[in-house]
Amino acid sequence: MLDAAKLWKRGVRAVVVTFDTFLVAAQDQAKAMAMPEIPIVVIPHIKAGETPEDFRGRAEEALAEIAAQLELDGPHLHAAATA
């Protein structure tokens, strides 16, 4: 989260990637840094009995979402570029 926030403040697009178990913590930290709109992509945490292939499928789905988020302009991106 901290690295992504620093990048956004410099005008560099970034996306936070987290497991679902850490989503609330990531959102709280984004709010604390006055950047609640920073994009967060959530990957469901691996569960007992799942295979690496199961997890790979979820990671590939997340990759598509990450790529889509990097194409978006966020409110802080423009503000940082003009500051």
C-alpha cells in the first residue's frame, strides 16, 4: 500500500494487490493516507486442499483486473501531476 501511494503521488499509475483477508487493513491504510480511491485488486486467499492450478486461475483473473485498473486515471494521479 505504501509503495503504491508513493507512486500515485508522483503521478505513476499503481495498483495494490492483496488477499481478501487483508482487504480491510488495506482500505483502512488507504483512508489514513487520504487516498481512499487508490485501486485495490483482491485475490481470494488459498484454501486448504486447493492446488497450485486453482490459485493460478485466480491469479490470472486478477491480472486482467490489474491491467484494466492501470488503464484508468485516478483523481490523485492528475492532482499529483499538476502539483
